[in-house]
Amino acid sequence: MKIVFLDAATMGDVSFEPFERLGEFVSYPMSTPEQARERVADADVLMINKVLVNKELIDAAPDLKLVCVAATGVNNIDVDYAASKGIPVRNVAGYSTDSVAQSTFMHILSLAGGAPYFDESVKSGSYSRSGMFTDPNWNWTELAGKTIGIIGMGNIGRKVAAIAQAFGMDVCYYSTSGTAHCKEYPCLSLDELLKVSDVVSVHAPLNERTLNLLGAKEFAMMKTTAYVVNAGRGAIIVEKDLADAVDNGVIAGAGIDVFVQEPIPEDHPYLKMRHPERMRLAPHVAWASVEARKRLVAMMADNVRKGW
């Protein structure tokens, strides 16, 4: 059995030894569409993270029996065409729940607590020169007593909710499917959630119901002191509208881990802001703690062992 991983560099330095035990394993750091078609010619199992698996790539692999994606989402795979060829597609769910929830609160705590400002106050020498034992020039806020509105109450949303409660926050959520399946917290309409929340945290999949869900109209409904955090998918937010809302003080700030185009172009609105200190940006790494990547490899190996 030959296993081919087309964009293995996206996994970082995690060991692929579990794959090597399963058969002949060949990995490529990255692959262009042309390279991908050449590299899958004799593959039995195709492993990808974000490579586009379309009809052309599937047809270029006459021996292909299984596609394993190193992610939960399969929107980069033509699942219907794969099924028509008798090729199952297996994703991995739940491997990054703790990782994404922790990263979400990294952004929330940084925004509410002013961590970059205070770090720079000390390292720049400003604190040393001040003559005061403290620096009171950044009004950081407590999370206790605030409301977090979660868009998408799946496994990750529930984990974020539990952490928020530990900080003393009130929790509500908006169901992007229209079904209030979680009974632990109040389910609100999107408009209601936006109006009452001090933090809006996005943990929904990208689909026809969530594309461009949050734009200028929605940001205008929010408190001027509120934050938006997106660890779901970039296109759930209209990026130019968010940049404008943060720059113009419509909302207080945002923490963003995902983007419409990845990596983001150098002229992206988030990189051209007048007030970059109000934004926290990360290069789509919320899923990628060391522990999460190790779990991901183990679960992908299990998917191969299950066969086809």
C-alpha cells in the first residue's frame, strides 16, 4: 500500500512514524496542482490538508482507494465525485477542540487584558522611566460578569462556553443550523446575541448559512466595547467591514485566526489599519498545538487502518 501526503509541511515537525508503519509512505512539503497530479499516479491512499482534491486529481490516481484529510472540514474535496468512483473520504473530528478553545481565550484575554501594551511598557523602558510602581494608562477589563455570545455551539463552542463560565461569564449562543440543540445555555437570534454580547466568538462551519454572516450591519448592532473572535472560517466575516468597524471604534477590537485567503495578501485590510493595536492576528494556528497535531496523526492512521 502506498500512502502519499501532498502538503505534509502544514503539519509542522510532528512525527509521521504511525503512517510509515502502515506501508510505503511518501510525503511532500507542498504540491502545486500539476505536481499533485504527478505524485498521486500510483497512490492507494491520498493524504492532504488543504490541497484541492477535484475531479482532475482523483482521475490522475487510478489506484486510489481512500482520501484522508488532516482536518475536520472537507470543503476542499469533491466528495460527491470521490463517492461516484467508490473512494471514501475520511476526515478527523474532535482532535483540536482543546487547542482551538485555548487559542480563542488567548485572543480574548489579550484583548481584554491589554497584554501587548503592558509587555511593551516594561520592555521599552517606559515603565522604568515613569517613577510609578504601576502603569495605569491602559484600561483593561475583567471578564467576570460579561456575556460571551458563541456562534456555533458544537464541541468547540461548548468547550469555550465552559471556560467562559469558569471566568464568571454569562453564555448565550446562536445556532447557525436553526436548531437549538444545546439546552445548557440560552439560544438567541443573531441580532439579539450581537446586542447583548461583550465577546462574540465564532466557531461555526462555512456554508451557505454562514457565508458573510457578520458584516457592517451586524457590527453596528454590537456594543462599542465588544470584541469579535473568529476561530471558525475566514469567510464567515466580511473582512473589510471588520477592519473598518475596529478602526472606527464601532467595536473595541478583534482576534482573528482564519482568513478568506490563506496566507493573507500583504495588502489585506487587517494589515493596513490605523489602529493595529486593536487587532490580534494569528496565522490559522488555533488547531495546531503540539498535542492536537499528534492526535491528528494518530487518528488519520486509524482511518487508514479501518480500510475502505
